[in-house]
Amino acid sequence: MGIVREDRTNIFTWILEIKNIYGFNDLTALHAIKMYDKFILMNKGLVIAPMHPMIAMVCLCLSVKMHENCILDFEQAADLCFKHNNIRLMQEMFIEAEFKIFK
């Protein structure tokens, strides 16, 4: 089972909100959304719903590293995930997800 449309829309809205808060460019958000969609599609049925916000955040962090002159570090990403989704990120999971998404 994939992600339902409403949840996907919420993830994208959240990414755009973060983009606006930090002043990232549109390409950064677009690339994060593309990476998120690709990862979810390629791992259909393997990714449980509670993991989607973490995956979206990892995609955004990777996109920021590629397209911006700054980084969104783990502490900032973890704080954003907790505030929006009440999910605590573990650094080891975050780093592992970066490798899986980026390959």
C-alpha cells in the first residue's frame, strides 16, 4: 500500500512551509518532493505511514545540501519533525535513510 493522497498533500505542504521559513529556493523543495515520491514509489508497501515524515525530512535535507549554500542539520530536522509530527528522529536512522534515499 502506498501513501494516501491527503497524507501526500500534507507532506508536500509541510515541505513548502519549511522552504518558506528558511527561505530555500523553489528548486530545493521541488527536488525534495521528487526524491520523496521516487523513494515511496520504489519501496511501495515497505514503508509504513509513520515513517513518511522522516523520509520527507531526509529528502529535504539532502536537497538543501545539493541546492543551497547552507545545510539543514540533524538537530534542526529533528526539531521540525517533532514539532510538526510528534516524531523523534534518531540520528542513526536519519543517516541510514540518507544513504537509502540517495542511492
